Amino acid sequence: MTDRKDSSLKLHTKFAGCDIRWYKSLDSTNNKAKELAGEDAPHGLLVAADRQTAGKGRIGKRWESPEGRSVYMSLLLRPDLKPVSASMLTLVAALAVAAALREVGNTECFIKWPNDIVINKKKVCGILTEMDSRQNRLNFVVVGIGINVNEKKFPDAIREKATSLLLATGQRTARNRVIQAVMEHFEIYYEKFMKFKSMETLIGEYNEQLINCGRQVKIMERARTFTGTALGIDSSGALQVEMTDGIIQSVSSGEVSVRGLYDYI
Ligand code: BTN
């Protein structure tokens, strides 16, 4: 396993990605970031890998992580936040990735609540946020971001719903450029978020990009499944869903899966 700093990666940020550890191969960049967090690694440390052997997706799923064509990275954060607020950082990261992909790919890009970035109705990025807390004190948060950059083919199981920046735009993009843009946008959104420690100032921008907005969605939580119309997020980042009887349910991210009634969107 190599541990090298990528010298061609130039970040104009105050903290996000100022310290980068780049590995040839890791089981999961989230696992490595958590390990380094336990060794007092600083706020803003970015762990990236050329491939992951056990990339983790949400709700116990795997994240396909073949060598060298995509971005697998995890940002370590030590925010002054209550543990209950940490999941909003997924939404902050989603805004940053969407802005970054628009910038580097010159393409339309949407957010599928809570953690998918979508181009041409297909998933190009997933975000997995993990945290460590004790007695209502947040120790650290790891925001793991997987972006399909130059991938040409996907396994059969996800082919219908996955895309890459290359497939969407017809152009290869340097992974460094994508990482740089995500870190720069993340820092801006993070500062806005931390002002009120809520999505308050970001709701409008988020809902404008929310591909589920106004659509029929199926919500699958651990204990219940229901359908309704997605209205947008509130200041806590919860998705507001209007049921057929007019009652509005607030759905928090976590162990929840959101689908269109008939397909992925
Ligand atoms: C999802 O959509 O299910 C979330 C996928 C998150 C994948 C990224 S890749 C980098 C980081 N390391 C992991 O093991 N997972 C996240």
C-alpha cells in the first residue's frame, strides 16, 4: 500500500483537502479516514484511493470501486455540531458535488435526496456519511464520496441506473480536477451551513436541484413503506412528503431508501 501526496493536485481551500493522503488501494476510504481520525488527524483531511476492495454504499450495500477511473474519497470533519445534525453534511456534500460536476463537466446535474447525484436520470455519485459520537458529543464525521468519472461500463446489476461523467458528457475528465472542484465548492457550502448549523440558508438552492421535487416517491424505512409526493427539504434536511390524504410526513435521512414509483427517480 502506498501513501503518497498527489503533487499535481492544487487546492485553493482553507481546510478541505489541504492535507491529502492518497493510497493505491484501500478496503474503504471511509474506514481509513476513521482510523486516521482516531490518530488525531486534522479537520479537512482527505483520504483518496485509486481503488477500493470493499467500498461501502448506504444501507449495507457495496460500492463498486475498480482501479483508476473514478473518485473514491473521504473527508474528515470535526465540526462543532450535535450528532443529530451530522447527517445534514451529506446534503451539503451533495450540493458541492453537483456544483463541481456542473463546473468540470459542463452538464446538467441534479440531486436525488438524500445522497445521490444524478445526470440524465442516472446516478453518477453516491455519498456515505459516517460519524463517531459519545454522550451527545460529536467526535468526528467522515463524508465518503464516490464519483463515477471515466467509467465506460457498469456491472449488469447497476447498468440501468448508473452513469459516469464520461458517459454523460463524452469527455474524459482528470480525477484531480473533479476532486479539486468538489473540495472548493464543499468549503463554501460548509461555511454557509455552519453559520446556522442547519440547511436554513441552503434550502432554496437544494430544492431547485432536487430531482424528486413534485414527483411521486416510495419511501422505504425500516418499519414502514409509503408513497406520496416529494415537496422538498426543510431546514433540518428532512424530506417533506405529502400523502394522498394531504398529511405531510417528514422523512429523515438514515436507514431510508427513496425510489420513484416506477423507476430509480
Ligand atoms: C451510496 O450511494 O450508497 C453511497 C456510496 C458511497 C461510496 C463512497 S466511495 C468513497 C467512500 N468510501 C466508501 O467505502 N464509501 C464511500
